[in-house]
Amino acid sequence: MKIILANSYNELSRKAADIIEELVSSNGNAVLGLATGSTPVGTYRELIKRYLEHSLDFSGVTTFNLDEYIGLRASNHDSYNYFMNYNLFDHININKDNTHVPDGMTNDPRTYGRLYDRMIENAGGIDLQILGIGSNGHVAFNEPAEELNLGTDLVKLSKKTIEDNSRFFESKENVPTEAISMGIGSIMKARRILLLASGEGKAEAIGQVLNSGKVTTWLPASLLLLHPDVTLICDQEAFSLVDRRIMAGAIV
Ligand code: PGA
């Protein structure tokens, strides 16, 4: 894992946008894996700025999002479908037919998930997957557990995730308890992964992933250590519990 340290959230967002811009400029038909949550919002804002300032061209880009809440329609303001339109797609020249967010209204998540993974394969696979990390070490909605889903499938949200995400909802009771999420296998197939972590709320998870020298499904983000091309962009707060003696060589 390569590590890029940023001095602020804005710098983290600019550095993440630099990597996405480099890919999209060199491959107009790039396939991006996208994430929701607070962390990538600044990166999306940067991409919009670059589209407006120097016409960064998304017209041939295809995107696949990681996850969606079960029971929320795309038109629901709390859905990740809505989030993506609001925070990115409505403001750049992407062809909406080429954007994909899992359908939270599916009544057969297993079959739907297999189709979603097939669609990713048919698009040529993901060139660059953007990921956040949960305070409990989850990636997408793959929560710490004895076993993790390989492909896109139904997941039950952990108590911690429901608590963490309640800030986006009117109350904790309004947070859906299930989601459809890319599995750890779907994520690991991406050719390159960009993991973003900001703020002290992520320090424990990042510290555990980088310090322990172990991988475990009880810390899903640790499985990313098995991937050959992961770049972590991290601010100082999120990096504060990492043993710098161990990781010094990884910081670029
Ligand atoms: P956040 O969520 O960006 O809102 O902190 C990240 C995640 O849960 O993966």
C-alpha cells in the first residue's frame, strides 16, 4: 500500500482528484468505482471545478457505485442514487446512462447483485475504485464479521454504522438497517484502489489496518493489504495512530 499524507481535507481532496483526472485524461473511456459518504464529497467538488475550469471530459466515462440502502428509491433524498446526482453527476458532462448505483428497491438482492457484478465485468472491469473506510474498518457496507460477501449482495448494517450514518438522517430510527453492497471480491477485482481517510474518527481503523501486520474479515479494510495497487490518501488526523516507524517506507 502506498500512502500519501495530506495536511488538510482540502489537500486530500485535491490529491484524490489529481489521480482521477490523470486517469480520465489518459483514458476517456475509464471505468470508475465510486463511493458515497462525507469523505469523497470534496473530491467530487474538485472534479466539478476541473470540469468547469478546463473541461475535464467525463463524456466517455462509466461509473459503478459501491452500495445503496435497501428500501430507498433513487428519488429519495437519503438514497445514494440521489447523493451521486446531487454531488457529482448533475454537474459534469457524464452520460447518466453510463452511471450505475445499485437498486435499493430490488426484491432479489442476490440475483440483482450477480447481474451488477456481471455489468462491471462487461464494462471491462473497474480501472480505479474510490473507497472510504468506516470507523469500524468496513469498506463499502462490508461490515466486520466471520465471513464477508464475495460479490454484490445484501448486507446487514452494524450498530456502529447505523450510529455513524444517522447524521445524514432525521433520526437513528430512519436509517435503513440493510443495504446492497459490492462484495469484497467485487472490490478487489478493481485494477487500482484509492482509499480515502479523513479525521480522527478514522484514526483507530487506519491504525489497526496499518500497524497489525495481519488481515482479518473482522477488519474488512485490512483485506485491501492483499491488493497489489492501493493508494491511501490520509490526513494527519486519520494517520495519527499509525506507527510511523513501520510505515515510513510506504509514504510517498
Ligand atoms: P464517511 O463514510 O466518508 O461518511 O466517513 C465512509 C464509509 O463509511 O465508508
